[in-house]
Amino acid sequence: MKIAIVGFGVVGQALVRLLRERSGELYRRHGFAPRIVAAIDTRGAALSAQGLDIAALLRTKASDGTVATIPDCGVSRVDNEQVIAECGAHVLVEATPSSLRDPQPAIRHLKAAFRAGLHVVSVNKVPLAVAFPGLRELADYNRVMFRFSGTVGAGLPVLALAQQCALGDEILSVRAVLNGTTNYILWRMHEAGLDFAAALAEAVRLGYAETDPSADVDGVDTAMKTVIFANVVLDRAATLADVQVAGIRDLPRERIATAAAAGRRVKLLAELGEKLRVGPQEIEAHGPLDVPANLNAVSLSLRHGGEVTLRGPGAGGVETATGVLRDLLDIWHALGSAP
Amino acid sequence: MTIVMKFGGSSLADADTIRHCAALVRGRGSDRVVTVVSAMAGVTDMLIELAQAAADGTRMRVHTLLGKLHERHELAARAFGASEAVAPLLSQLDTLVAGIGAVSELTPRSHDAVVSFGERLSAVIVAAALDGHAMTGHEAGIVTDDRHTQANPLMKLSLHQIRETLQPRLEHGEPIVVTGFIAGTQHGAITTFGRGGSDLTATLVGAGLPADEVWIWSDVDGLMSADPRIVPEARLLGHVTFAEAIEMGQFGAKSMHPRALEPAAEYRVPVRMRNTFHPDCGGTLITDGQPNGETVRSVLRLRGSALVTIAGAAMVGQPGTAARVFQALADVGVNVQVISQTVSEAGISVVIPASQLDPARVALENRLVRTGVARKVEIESDIDVVAVVGAGMAGVPGIAARVFGAVARREVNVMAIAQGSSELTICFVVKADASATAVQALHAEFGLAG
């Protein structure tokens, strides 16, 4: 299967590394021999119909900050949509950074792929949070597959689990910790008695938070995941405007301490009930949603099955790359079993 | 308030009528208005003829038609200082027509490209009259499948793109004029919607923004309780439901095409039908509101139909007979308007357009009589379908008794009856010369004159 990757940052690099490391096993178990025919970053692209040399991709990206300088394969300043349409790939992996300020480039990448008949795996949350119903319609119209399991819970199969639960049962409501960075900050404020600024600084130092952490801290990242969950699992045509969002910026340490004294913890919680809400909420200490460090937790309340909770790492390049690989294999198997 | 206003071709006949339409838009003061336009009156038909003439190689006809189109649009454009805006479009049209002539072939795709010039030209002229910006439906965000001449919008994608494209422009207070009827595929090829196309553009834009109301300006006041040519005391209906409007459209009322009402009904955008030449009239408001206590709202008739009865004892208790009847009709492209079958009688009656009677008859005789499935095909040409429509009829006992009682008192013979399970409509078949009497009787029976 020929793959194009747009966005060659942490996740893109983790993905090609994973494909290389697991190539023997992937071929043995699935007959899956992926070739990267295009890798696009902000400065250009590397193209090869036979498949790019993964070692050269990683080496050049590390040394030059771009893949556009790889001898023979590199091209600087490309039209991304043109590359996507003409590189001959079967699948596009959209892994550009999620920026709500300008959702258009990522949306254009997905549309270009659908138009040209490529299947798509998106790790980027923004196009889904902004335009999910329309994008799914375009994918269906062009009879291609559209997967995005890495957008919520990274490597955790949050959407797949919830969809399976919703098949035989009914999801009444969802409560979830979906952002590792803020969970780490709140956890450190409780464990070590740090104030917000110190905990944030520590998260940045450990690489959990971006240098501009506002999307995490202000609840926007969680809100985007909430919208995706609502559309995909609950079949609700929600957009970001439908989510009531509050963040944890400058949350006073006392709020954490007061909650702790009552045997409770403060978490940045996504709640999907009648309304969609994101904000700091108190939960029971040591309950299913009380996850430490930068972990995620998703708790589904089912009509017949009771509470079902999934906990685990919900961020990170390698973790997210496993989500992408899961989607790629899903597409690979679906293609093979198509009539 | 955000309003989408759509002007049909009859409202855009020349510079004077265009000026009048522009005044109706301007009259909304601080409201935000998106204007959707059809081609100028008669232009679409000329373009269709032009495309065919070009492919047929009838050069004189091409020359004449192009001349008329140039003159019509140049004259209207001059009144608003838009000559320079229409010139490049007209020259593109010349080139396109020459190309079609050179290959002597008219594909559905090039047909759509030629026809699109009607709306593109009128949009540019109306935009000049409004000091606004003209866009094609595709530029406004509408994407369709690739069924040229009969395209269907990719609804969710289109609504999203309409909002993305038009909202920021509206916030700048810029008057926007969008071409009705034409849109484009995902690859940018021009497509057209087919019947009801400009209204569909208007309701799509209305649902996408979303707008508070969509106003459809045409040359009728709105929906009536009956055709005033048959019932002089017929009254304008101030408010109907989407379901009623769709049903009335099916029965040939001067309503909107049911397809155009779909996006408005689904996304709950009220639609108001208004008369350009009678702007003081409030028109008919179409919403998803509950019925207002009235049962029957309107009495309609569908003319030029034929009643076909497929009969034979062999059909009794024989599963699949109905399927064969409809398959036979579908295979020759016959549109079935009414279906009626009784439990005891060995017969199925269908009403079809009289114009399709011949192919229908041959198909049924060949597929059913020849094979012994049915004994004979009986034809009653010269019939009309009369329908009473009203969302409030559902669950109210005795409506049918009143309908048929009123008709019987006027000695009109009812030949077949059908009622949908939605109870929105009761319709029946009568001889063509009795249909006016039936409509008058029902209009009086239900007190529709108010």
C-alpha cells in the first residue's frame, strides 16, 4: 500500500519509525508492506513512486529540519493539494499540527485526497471538529474510507470501544479526561502542592505541554475531541459552537486543596449528556476517572452495561502513531475483503 | 435579520424590473440579504436552443441567438454601468459555442456550461444594481455530484462551505448575489440542478448560513386555497406547513418544487413565497409549524392524466402482480401519479400522465396480458385528479365522508380513490369535464373562501 504523509512532525516521524521497526511482523501477519511515496512538511516534500528510504527521511529531517533537501527526491515549496492528488498514494495520513486559528489547510488536504480517490487517516483534530459531517459526506460520495481513531485518546481505541458499546447497548452519557497536559498539571498541583504556573512550567519542561499551551489549558483541545466523539459515536451533528468550554488557566491551588479535603479531585472533564460541556469538575478520588500524570480516562454510562471505563496514555508521538497504524491496517483489511 | 431573497426570471426581464428587484433588496435596510438570481426571463430556453443549434451546425440560428443574447444583456448591463463586467462572460460564451460547433457534439457537461451563462450574466448585472459582489453557486460553496443537467448537492459539505464562504462577507455588510440553478462538482466542472434549481439554491444558502427566512420572489402572490380561474372566491393561504406545500407542489399548484423545499424543511428555515409585482402582499409563509386547527387547506386538480386499469381473475391472490405492473411502467419511464387497488376486485388502477399513455399501454399489454398475468388493460383517457390537502386532516374522522358527499351532491362520478397513510391528502379521479365542478363543490364544503 502506498502512503502519503502530510505533516512530518513528531507523529509523522514516529509513524515511519514504527512502520520500519515492525515491517517484518506486519508483512508476516497482514501481508502489509507500506511504501511512503510522499512526505510533505512546511518547507517542501520528498517524493518517490518506489517508496522513500525511511532512514534518509528521518536523518534529513533531523539535520535540515525538512525532507525537501533529500537528494533526488526532495522538492521545495510544493502545492500540497497537487502532491496529494498526483503522488499515486492509496492513503493520505494527515498529521499536520492542529491549529484552530486556520483550519483551512488541513480541510483542503482532506478534500484533495477524497477528490482524488485516496483513503484518509487523519490525526489532525481540527478538520473534524470544524467540518466533520461535510467531510464524511465527501468521503462517502467518493467511496473512500475515512479513519481518525488517533484524534481522540491517541493510541487508546476510545472511539472504537464506544462504537462497539453503542451497537448492542445505548450510551446514556459520557464523562472523560481527554487531555494529558492538563491532567498532568492538575495532578501535580494536587500531589506536590504546586501552583498553576509552576505545574505548567514543569509540564512544558518535560515535553508534555507545547510552548504555547493555550489549546490544552483553555479546554479547546478537549472540546475538539468532544465534538468528534459526539459526531462519530453519538451521531450528533455538533460543532465547536455547541460545546460550553471552560479551561483551567490560573485555577487557584485552594480549589484543589478544598476538593482534596472532601475526598475529591479536580479534573478537566468532558461531559457528553444532553449538553456538551468541558470544564474543571470535581470527581471522586480513586474512582475510575482519577487517573495520574498525563493519562486519559473515558467512562461510558450504558443503559444495560453500567459504567465502562477505558484508561491509559492518551497522548504522545508513538502512542498516536499506533493509532494511525491501526487505521491503516483497518483500511488494508477492508480493501482486501471488499467485493 | 438574515434573509435570502431569490428572484425568478419573470422578475428579471429587463433593466426596469431589475431595478425594482434591487429596490426590494435595498428596502430591507440593515437586514443582511443574500440575493439568489435566475437567468433573465427566457434566457435559459435560448441557451438550451443555442447549445443544440451549435452542435447541429445550424450556423444562422447560432448567430441569431448569440446576437439576441448579447443585445439583451448588454442593454440591461448598460443601465447599471456593468458593460465591462458582462463583456468577458459574453465572449466566453461565444468561444464555448464555437468549440461545440467545431466538434459537433453536445455532452451533458458542455450543455451545463452553456446554460450556466444565463445565471452568471444576470448575477453580474444584479450585483451591479446592488453595488455588490456576484458569485456562482459553486464559488458560494455548493458542491454537487456529477450528474450533469440533474445534479444533486452534497448537502452537508455544501452547507458547511456556504457558511464558511458567505458568513464573513455578510459580516462585512457586502451585498452578495449568487447564481441560482448552477453549481459545480468537487472538481469544479459546472453542473445544473434541473427543475426547481434556483429555489433549491436559495434554500441551500438559507440552510447553510443559516438565514432567518428565505423569500422566493416570483409572479404569484403565494399558495391559494384553489385555482382562482376555477374558484373566483379562492383565497391566499397566509401560512402552510412544509408538508402541505410539498404536497401542493406535487399537484401542480404554483408552489415551489418539492425538492427545493427539502433543505428548508430539514434545517427548519421558514420560506416565504412573495410576488415581485405585488410587494405589499405578505405572501405565503411555509414553516414546520403545527396545523392551525383547519382541516382541509386547499383543493387542487391535476390535469391531463389517464386512468389505466389492469384487470384479470388470474391476478387474485397472486403475489408479485403489482411489482410486475410497476416494473413494466418503470422500464418505459412512465411516472405513476396515483395508485389504487381494492381487496376484492381483481384489478390495479394507476393514474399516469396522458402524454405517456401509449408507451404505458404497450408495455403493460406486452408484459402482462401477453403472458397471461392479466386479462386486459382498460384505459380512461381524459380524466383529472382532484385532491384535497391539509395537514390537519390527520386523525379527524368524517373528512372522507364530507369530501365524497359534497362531490356526489353535484352528481360527479368518482372513478378511483387514493389516500396516503400520512392523511395529508385525499385524491380521486373524475372525468375531465367534471373536475371543475368537483373543485368548486369541495371549496364550498370546507368553507375555504373564509
